[in-house]
Amino acid sequence: MGLTKKDFTLLIIVACLALFAPFILNPFPEGSAMAQFNAGYPDLMQRLVIFGIFAIGFNILFGLTGYLSFGHAAFLGVGSYAAIWMMKLLTMNVIPAIIISVLVAGLFSLLVGWISLRRSGIYFSILTLAFAQMSYALAYSVLTPITGGETGLQPKYTDPRILDGALAPGETPRANLFGLDMKSSFQVSAGDWIFTFNAGYYVAAVIMLIAFYLSIRIFRSPFGMMLRAVKSNQQRLNYTGLNAKPYTLAAFVISGMYAGLAGGLLVAMDTQVGAERMFWTASGEVVLMTILGGAGTLIGPVLGAGFIKYFENIISKINKSILEQWFAFMPDGIEDLLITLVYPFIGKGWHLTLGILFMLVVIFLPGGLVEGGQRVARLFKRKKPSDDTPDGKTTPAE
Amino acid sequence: MSNSKLTRRGLIKTGAVAGAAGLTLPTYLRADGHAGYLNAPQGDTVTLGFNVPQSGPYADEGADELRAYELAVEHLNGTGADNGMLETFSSDALQGNGILGKKVVYVTGDTQTKSDAARASAKSMIEKDGAIMITGGSSSGVAVAVQALCQEAGVIFMAGLTHSNDTTGKDKRANGFRHFFNSYMSGAALAPVLQNAYGSDRKAYHLTADYNWGYTTEEAVRSSTEAMGWETVNAVKTPLTQTDFSSYIAPVLQSGADVLVLNHYGGNMVNSLTNAVQFGLRDKLVNDKNFEIVVPLYSRLMAKGAGANVKGIFGSTNWHWSLTDEGSKAFVKSFGTKYGFPPSQAAHTCYVQALLYADACERAGTFNPCGVVEALEGFEFDGMGNGPTLYRADDHQCFKDVLVVKGKENPTSEFDLLEIVEVTPVEQVTYAPDHPQVAGGSLGTCNPGA
């Protein structure tokens, strides 16, 4: 497949992780106190891989060229709107929706990139941020007839949907892949454990693997090398007579298309779009994901995305009564003290916990989680720190 | 695929592992637990999902909603200091022993007042925690998004604070129910009071929050006031994120309008009202009339934010703690005993919704969403603080009296900010299910999810 042995192993590892995610994410038996931390339910698994795709794409731009886009959520949102309109007008089959989301996001990122890439550094970031906020404001109010404004868009039985048959009044249209309902799942129980296998998740996981494979190929290609050159010294590149702009623009569009793909998949899994998807915090989130996991590494962004989505969905749902259950065995005074101490960091305080972790990672593991993994591996291997080749897989780009 | 190596030893190893996995005999489970509907309660507990904004602009409302839900759970399980509205509720199906004999437990989530986040949180409640009913929320966008999700998944949605016509209008769903009033009712209740107070020859200027709820509220207030003779001079949309409204207030005076209608909610309203009062609008004489300000949707939390500026300003509200009927008194008492201050209207509607759901399950004798829908449709009840109320079968909207309130001139405490001017009887705010402001959409059929 045109991969080195190391890259192939990585791809296989990611494939296995994706395939067995329903088991890996549900390590605790149902009904036990730790079941709170299980993440193996369809919605979260889908989000993990979809935001993985988003981060992989962002990493192609940020990790390779060093251009920090602060407006990537706009492409995700545009892709989502394109996909939902495809579902409203053409068919509830997810294939056309996903294709159109990639195309529309690609066109939009071409426009934004063409303008924003006239500047670099902080000015580029601000330009992209401005574009994203503009898109958000447009979607939220001015373009309400197209975007549904605050309420967002959902497929309805009244939509034309040329290729599908008409639905009965009030019937809910369901996203499908040639008849396979994205929401359909079956559960398997083994002892106390319950594992859920969801059709939508596996569709998203397969697409994530393809996206991951493409990203490896881009990282290893001469094109990827050019992008790294842009990052290390753009001035020198210019002096050698090379125009860097086509390369950066291509990277920008590719990463915009990845974002569009993620947006289309979000709609395919959960047929609803809201404008908040394009808010600047969403753009910031993908930056966090990439840096947390390890910018410029292949697997880092996927890990970072998983990490943040896990926190958002699991930690945020721990509430006071659950804490009371956990600490119930302790004497009253200590129990209350512990609850008071822990309470600010759970539930609505999950942002706080995430912020602290992010700080710790950036300060102590500048290479992100990937660097953490490397350090642990080095501890166990005790081999001499062999040739430090910047192979992209494990070494964060500078 | 030249990288894989197939050896005899490897094959045997793999085979052994696969065999062991096969022997544990995973059994195929149906999500409905063979009960014919999704998330049928197993064991002796039933799980409800409380999906409220814990962060973002409506976090205050969300916190109060959560308090109300916790209180409702105590009352349903019979573990509270008293029984709250269970004593005054006209239906006596609830015994204080949980729902259908099963103890009520709950999970909470943060909607962040974003429809995406709200749906993610609701989905995790349904898929992971096995919640049989989702309730809460403090914005119409979120309510519409979560309601559609619940319809699709096959659980009941009991809307929290959502005021837009669309929730039970063009976006209504068979599995969704709303107790709170809506924009149309606000307009219909306010108009006569405004006519009495300010006369029927007025020129109104609207400032409208630029999103769905703002539009439906503006439309409702406009059509009710225009019907009684007011003229609408201008309607300007303001961005939701706006915090300084001075640039929007200045043109009001030049327009020749003598009434300013603020179709704003939450922080928006606090800021725009404060700006308007600081500009001295209320001391002006325009067309030989005192300049007046109207706020269609009022809440105590907003009145608190705007402080002294709310004095004498009219608005409408779903419920207020100073009501003196038995139901309201019982609720205010148990809420006050537990938390030390009176509940907001958001808390009230959420508490009532939780009780109504539990009662419907008891009367239906099942948790099956279709049974619950049947029990709630056309249900008439009393003793919940709003007088006799009907859950209309056509659109799953509650019809009840609407309160017109006014900012108090001499508040006696930080909670005593609004006074009730009039209780508009239900007949006056009832509309046909196909009224132009709510037309479109269809309930469809109930979905039990399995």
C-alpha cells in the first residue's frame, strides 16, 4: 500500500483500535460503580472517530506547515449544512451527503484560504478567526432561511427528497446507507458486560481509517516534505525561487475538506445542524485536540480528539449525587470535605479539569500525549535512544 | 499486504484465543429488554434524564431547574420533607413510592445552551444511562433539537423553559410535551393590559433578539398590539451576543415612537433595558404621552439582573412564586425549605413537567412512551399553580392562565421584584391548532423506540 513497515503497523494498530472500540471503551461491567467511566455507547464512539478525522485534517495544515488556523470549525459547519441540505433535497442516503459536504467545504476553504494566506503568523490566525465568526453570525441570524438560525436544521417529512419515496405526515426520516439505518445497533452481553455495535459507528470508523491512510501518504510524500519546508523556514524557501503559496493553499484546502468530511459525518450520524458548530470555541477545540495529542504526529490528533471528547461527555456528567455515592464509605466530615474539593472539577467544571490537564501537558510534555507515550515506552525498552529520525510518526515536528 | 506473516504457531495461538472468546457465549440482547419499548426500566429503579444548561448564558435558569428536579424526585420517591404539589395535584395516581413502584433515579447533563451539546448529552443519557424520559432546557433551539432527537430515539421529552411558538408549532413531535406558555400567549395576554394602561393610539418600536425565539415573539406582540390599534414604527434585530445596546436605543427617539418593546431574554434583556432606562427614555414625553417600555417575557432572574430598572415595566410570565393558590403555596414552601429562597418560573415548569410525566405513567400503567402520550393527550388537571390546565392533544401544548406582571415600585426583598397585574384567563390566550403563527408541521405518531 506504499507504506513503510512502521507506518503500516501504525495503520493496523489504529484499525484494530477502531474495530474493537466497543470492547476497549467499555472496560467496566454494567451496574458497577466504575460503569460511569464507560464510553462504549454509539454516540460517543461516533464522535470520537469523527473529531478524530477533524483533527487529522487540521494537523495536515498546522502540524506540517505551522499555519495556525483559528477558523476550522467554519468548514465543519459548512460541510454539515451542505450535507443536511442534500438529505433534505435528494435522499437520506449518507453517501451523497458526505460527498457534497467535502466538496462544499473544499470550495469554501479555497476562498477563505486564498484570502487568508496572503498573510502568515498571527495575522493569518486572526483572518481565519474572523471568517469563522462571520460564518457563525451569518448562519445564526442573517441566513436563517438557509440555516434555520438558532434552531438549526433537521430533515422533515415535508422535505422534497427527490430520490426517496414520500413519508407519512410526522414520520421521522432516518439517515441510512443503502437501507442500513445509521442508528441501528445490536448489543451483545458477556457476563456483566454489555457491548454495543452500531452501524453508524462502523461507517464512520471505516471513513476515518481511509482519512488516516491518506494523511500518512501526505505526510510521507514530496508534497508533505514541501509543507515541512514551509514550516521550518519559509523565507529560505522563497529565496530558492519557490513559491510556497500553492503548497500552503493546497494544504489549507485539503484540511478544509477533512473538516467538511467530519461535518458531513456528524450529520450522517445525527441528522441535525446547529450554528454553534461554527462558533470560535469549536475552532479552538480542534487546536487543543491537535496540541494535546501532539501536533505534527500522525496519531496524536486522533488521541487528542478522543481525550477531549471523552472528557466532555463523561466527566461532565458526574454530578453531586454520584460523588456522594463514591465517598459514602467515609466518615461524614471527610466525605463532605472531599466532595467540596472534587465538586468544582466535575460536572459543569469539566472545562476546568481539561484546562489543568492541557496546561500540564503543554508544560511537561510539549510533544503532547504522543511524547508521553514515547517516554513511557523508553522507560520500558531501556534501549539506547536510537537514531532520532524525524519520521513523523513519533517525533513531534518542532 | 506483504507485511503479514502467517506461521503455524501464530495460527494456533490466534485460534485458541478466538475459541476462548467464542466459549464465553456472548448473548444477543435487544435494546428494549423484551418490553416492546426502548430503555424499559430493569430492576427496581427507573432513570430520568435531566438535561439543563449548567454553563453558558442561561446557567442560572439551569441551576434552578436542576434544584426543582431534585425536589420533584424527592417528592416522587416520598423521601422529601413534605410532598409538595403531590398534595394539591388534582390527579391522585402518585403515591410517593416512585413511579409504578420503581424508585426514581436520575442522570444530569449540560446542554451548554447549544443544540449540538444538548443532543450529545441527551443521547448519552438514552444510550448509556438508559433514561426513559428526557426533560429540561432553557432555550427554544435546544428544545426543538432535543425533542426531535427523542422522537427519533423513542423516549418522551418533557420540555423545560422554551417560549418560542415553534416548539409546539411547526416543530411539534408526538413524543414531546410543553407545559410552558409561548409567544402567542404572551402577546394575547399583554395586549389588553397594555391597552388599558397606555391607550390604543401608540407607536411601538421593537428591538428583537436576532434568532428564532425573538422572531416569533415579535410577530406575536406585533399582531396582538396592531389588532388593538397600535402602529409599529420599526422593528430592529439585534445580535444575540450584543452587550451594549446604546447604538440601538438612540434611533428610537428619532423615530417618533412612544413605546419600546424589548423582545429580549436573559442577559440581552438585562442589558437593553438598563441601557434604555439610562438613556432616560422613560422620562421622555413623545406625542404628548409618557414614553413606555414593554418586555414580553419576564422572569424573576432577569428582573434581579436589571435591578431598579424594571420598576413599572409590563411583561408576561408563566408563573410567579407570589401566587396564592394551594399548589403554588405548597411548591414555594417545599422549595423554600430545601433551598432557602423562592423558585423561579423555570423551576416551576420543570417541577410540574416531572410530576406530570410520573402521573401519566401511573395512569397509563406503563412506561411505554405510547401509553404515556395517550395518558397526557387531552389531560385536564389542576392544583399545579396555574389553575385548571389542559394538555391539548392537537399539539401537546398546555393551555392555562397567563400572568401579566409589572416591575414592583417598592420591592421588599431581592426576590419580591414583580407584582401580578392581571391573570389573563385561558380562553383569551387559546388559539386554534392551525393558527397562522403555529401552522405547519405534524405530530406524527408516537415512537416507542423498539
